Amino acid sequence: MPTLIKFLTYSFMVLQTLQGRPYEVRNVQDAVTQYSLAKNGTVGILAHVEGTGSTFDELEINDVVTLYYGETSQKYKVTQIQRYLASNPYSIYSDFTNIETGEVTNSVDLGPIMYYGYNRLVMQTCYDGAKGRLFVIAYPYSSAKRMKGAR
């Protein structure tokens, strides 16, 4: 499990979700939450936009994000930035519209689309008063070029 995440000029502790509460984002200053339900080598990082999540919006394509695992680290290269708008922002059953493509995805499918991919980093926060979801997707630095078009 990663213990630290660094990108741009930022460095944040990585906290784990609390047992039995996999969807809850920890509200700790200078920290992000690792999403425990991510699969297939995907690392999910969540943060509130009122806190550390506000920094996710500063990332751009080709930026590097590094996860630290004690003495080792893994670099990721940002390959995609996706924004979704919720039809009902305060409902867990909301549909989400991809701002770029117009594609509508229900809340049940959006999680697996983002967090069941293979060997990637997904950073998520809200935007526009919780109406939207921002996903920054990055692949291990060595394979980022090859995976650019992957979903």
C-alpha cells in the first residue's frame, strides 16, 4: 500500500479507508484516501475538493505522479483527464455525463469503469459544488505511452 503521493509541488500522506467504509473519503489535512475497492492493480486515490483534492485539477497530460511504498516508488504519467457531471449531485444513484464525449454512465457502472482497469492510477475529486467528478488517470511511467488510448 502506498504511504505517500507526490506530484507537481505537492506531497500528501496516503491513508486507508476505514474498515467497513470503503466509500468514505478521510478528511485529514495534507492527506488523501486510497480507495480500497480498486481492482486489477489499479490504485484509486480520493480527496475532497475542499482540501487536497483541489490540487488534482492542476495536473495536466504528461505530468508525473509518484507513489511511495516505504523504500520503493512507482512513477505514473498522466494520460487522461475526464470530467463527469452528475444529473443529481447528492444522490448515490445519479447518472453521470462525460463532459467531453456526452456519454451517460450510471453510478453503478462508473466505479468499475474507473477502478477495475489494469495497473493504473486513478485520482478522483469533486468539482463545481459536488456537481461534477474529476478523474485523473495515469499509467506506470514505462507503459504510459503504450496505454495512452486504453480505457
